[in-house]
Amino acid sequence: MSGVRKSKAAVLWGMNQPWSVEEIEVHPPKAGEVLVHWRAAGMCHSDEHLVTGDMVPPKEAWELMGITDFFPIIGGHEGAGVVVEVGPGVTSVQVGDHVSASFVPSCGRCRYCSTGRQNLCDNGAKTFIGGMITDDTHRHFAKGKPVTLMAKLGTFSEYACVSEQSIIKVEKDIPLECVALVSCGVATGWGSAANRAGTQAGDTVVVVGCGGIGMNAVQGAKMAGAKRVIAVDPLEFKREKAMEFGATHTYASMAEAMLPVMEMTYGQMADRVIMTPGVLHGEMMAEGMNLAGKGGTIVVTAISPMTSETASVNLFQLAMWNKEIKGTIFGSLNPRADIPALLDMYRAGQLKLDELITKTYTLDQINEGYEAMREGTNIRGVIVNK
């Protein structure tokens, strides 16, 4: 058993602040835990939602959650790395193994895991609460204060102690930057179209928002056999990229897409609509609903502000046109089965991963990388640690 390890990490001390790259202390793993050297971390929009507050629970909920403060928190939930130490009782990985992060843990025993819904594992309930999944005590300290890990992973740190439930062994021949992307953005987007939406050969699919998630929804729709994949994004750069990933048509807005979709489908509209904008506001659902035809499926993948409780949904259409609205987390996939499966598709040349990485950064450049994401010049920035 090793002692306390020093690690550089990007810590968020409060909303609307920059990431603070500083030295933290990481304590060694206990039973069921693993120390990981994170080698690659994707800069997902979900971590930006911590900065803006969209994914920060309201203060009045903190007492119910059993916490006195949500901050500080180490960001990063999309990542890949190498196991450097294992605690007692760990069986699925050993020192030297390459692993993918899994922002939804999988215990394998709860009602959801045991019925093939690992993305809903009960241990995911502790995502925003400090301490370890295993025993609720802390292994990470910044300035002497316990620090929470985003999704119990903290991939914006060189080293982190995580539960065995939160990592998945992967083959060593896959570049770790690509493994990192599959741990969240790729699986979530691809699964939203290919799995949760139920896309079938010959379908017309509209993807609203073409960032790191939406671009993979485009890929998923194409791989599922969609006849038309219509990508909607206000930025020309992202619309052009969407064509490379399988989009057949692109438009700058849902309003601009409405008439062309009607014409190309002879009035039937889309079979599936995947909502993947940077932030999903309730009023956006009206146009999403209108893009879907009779019997159409609208999948809500994007994050909305936690306190948002209203959405523009025509209930007459929902009922009389037999439409359905579905939510999804992790594309409704099973991390332990589907992360390796997606990487196999990459190895076979079917799934584009390298092309998703616009630029790589060092941990010290994290704020620069997020500025590029906000400006829309990155599909996905990736932090690489030596």
C-alpha cells in the first residue's frame, strides 16, 4: 500500500469561476477502490454546466443531499487511464491495465444493473455528493479540504482514487484519447440515435445540436441505417463537420429545417428527433415536436437547468399523433458491454473517433480549451497527461 500521492488537478471552487489548476493530495485506495493515472480527459459540456450552474443542485437541496457545500469539485468525467494501484477485493482490473472511465457506475447487483440497465445503477445517486461510492469517506484533498470528484471520477486530475464500479478494462491497442471519448460523448450521442430512439433502416432522423454529443448522434443514426440524417446547428463549422460524420442535410435552425424536412418526406416529417443542443430550454421542445411526424420519437439527451420545470409540448399532438418523448442518460447503453463494443467498431473502421478530436491540451490549458468549446471551434478538446 502506497502513501499519499501528490497530483495536479483542475478544481472548481464556485460557480462562474475559472478552473483552478493546483496540487491536491490523493490518498491510497481502500477495499473495492483503484488508483488511476488519468492519461486523457475529454472536455465535455457537462463539466461546463458545473461552471454555469445548470448542473449544480439548488442550495435548498443541499441539506437533503447531506452536504453543506457543493464545492470544491474536481471536474472531468470523460476519461481513460492506467491502473497504478488496486485496493483489497478488486477483481476486474490489475496494475497496468488500461481503463475507460464510466460516469455512471455499475454495481452489477441492483435492480437496474441486473435487468440490463446499467446506465441507471443505484450507485449513480451519489454522483454529486462528496466521498467514495464504497464508504462515503474522502480520498482527495485540496488546500486541506475534502474535495468532490465530478461523477466520482475527477478525470481533470493526473491521479484519482475511484471505485472499481466506475472503470472498465479496455484493450491496450486503442489510443487512450479515443477511449476517453467513448466513456461519455460518443456512447451518449451514438446510443441516443442507434439505441434509445430506435432508429431503423430507411428512417429520417433530425439531430438538433452538433457538438460532441450531437456529432455522435449523427454517426449513430447513419450506422443504424437512416436514409436521411439532418443535422441542425447555428455554426457553419459544425454543420460542415456533421457532413463528414454522416449527415445528408444541414440547417442552421429548427425553423429553417422545418419546410425542407416536410418537402423531402412528402409531409410525413421525421421518424426520430434527437435533442442535443448545448443547453436545452423548455421552449425548444415545441419545434422539436413539430419536426417529428406521426408515431415519431423525440429523444431528450441534452442537459437542461436543474430547476427548469416547463416545456412547450403540444399534448394534443402527443396523444392524437401517437408521438413519444424519451429521456436518456449514456444513450441508454450498458457501460460494461457497450464501451468495449464501441471501441471494437472503431478498431474495425466503422466508428470515427480520431476525427472528433479538434485539439489536445495540457491540464494547465483547461480554461483555454473550454473557451474554444464556448466559441464553437472545438468538437471535442482532449486533455492529455504524460
